[in-house]
Amino acid sequence: MSPPSSPPSTSDDLTHLKAKLKDTQDQLTALNKTATDLQGQIKTLEAKQAEIQKALGGYDQTAKGLQQDLDDSEKAITQKTAMAEVAVKDIKPKIDKAVADFDDALSQKVDAAKTASEDAKKAAADTDVAAHDAQQKDQAFAAAKALAKTLDGQTKDVKALLDQAGKAESQGDVVAMYFLLNEASALAGTIKIPTATEYQASLTAAQDAAEKAKSDAAAKKATSDKLTAAATVAKAAADAAQASRRADLLKLLKSFKLPLAA
């Protein structure tokens, strides 16, 4: 018969209770966070709902009144149009054609304004591309002018690796020496030192490219500015024409006279 197990010690009970307390506190923290998140969501939804309700306030009655006004207006339009058509029956085709022609011309003006706006946007985009290209070409020319300094730094890096390889050799560390020599060789292989004639040619080419890119960018900007100004004028004209459409048509139609009664 095995001896009875010893009861849990006070230390074990304390450890268990502390662990249980921590677990409970963690759960409470998580629940509090969830509650806070829910409160935030509720406030957001309440604010949205309040905004909608504010907009809807009294709309039902307003809508009924508006609908009645519209119905009355449409009824009056139908009745009076029938009367007007009888009165202008002899020149109705002429009136209708004049209005149609006017609206067609107005539509063309609006379309022209849209086209001008699209052209201006494309020109602006082309200008941005050209300006970026000019910046890159200018940076390339600056790099070409600094070639001697760049080559000096690269050759110094090769010499530094050789010095490190020499120190490794003097210390008997042939592994490090081998690695450093390979690194020096790889770096040296990337260095290309042009002759003075070759360098002059590359400098001239880079300079020409930078100047051309700068000139192209300036030309594109000038075109963009011109098209933007034209688009602004076209839009203003189209907007004004649309705004004054009825007034202009009434002025035009004043010249239309009904034939004298026989």
C-alpha cells in the first residue's frame, strides 16, 4: 500500500491563486478593451444616425409639398404648352430648329472646353516627365564632372583592401588574406579609367544631353502654360454660355414674328 500523498503546501496554493488572479486580470483587460472599442463604434454609429435624422427632419412634409408643386407645374405646363403650340403653329418648326441649332453650338463649345482641359492635363503630365528627365540628365552630367573624384575614391578602396590583405599576411592569416585579395580583385575589375579623349567625349555627351533635356522641359512647360491658359478661357466661355442660355435664346427668339392674320 502506497503512502498517502502530502496535502498541497501553502506555497503551492499561493502560486495557484496568483496565476488565477493574473489570468482573471488579463481577461478583464481584454474585456475592458472590447467594451471601449464597442463604445467607440456605438458613438460613431449614433453620430452617423443623428446626422441622417437631422437631414431627414421635416423632409416628409416638405417632399409632399414639393411633389404637389411639381404636379401643379407639370399640369400647367401641359395645358399652356398646348395653347402656345396652337398660337405659334406657323413658325413652330422654325423656333424648334433655332433652339436645336443653338443647343448644338453650345454643346460644341462645352465639348471644346473639355478637350482643351484634357489637352492641358496631358501637357502638364508631359512637362512633369520632361522636368524629371532634365533633372536626371543634369545629375548624370554632375556625376560625369566628378568622375576623377569618384575614381580616386574607388582606387583608394582597392588600396585599402590590399593593405588589409597585407596585414593578414603578416599575421599569418592566409584565409583572411585570400578573401581580401578576392574582394580587391572584384572591386578593381569594376573600375574603368577612361583616357582623356574618352573622358572629354563622355563629358560633352552628358553636357549636350543635359542641355537638350533642359531645353525640352522648358518648351514643354511653355506649351503646358499656353494650353492651361486656353483651357481656362474655354471653360469660362462655356460656363458663361451655359449660364446665359435661356436669356440668349429669348433674345434670339424676339426676332421671330407671327404671320399677320389674313
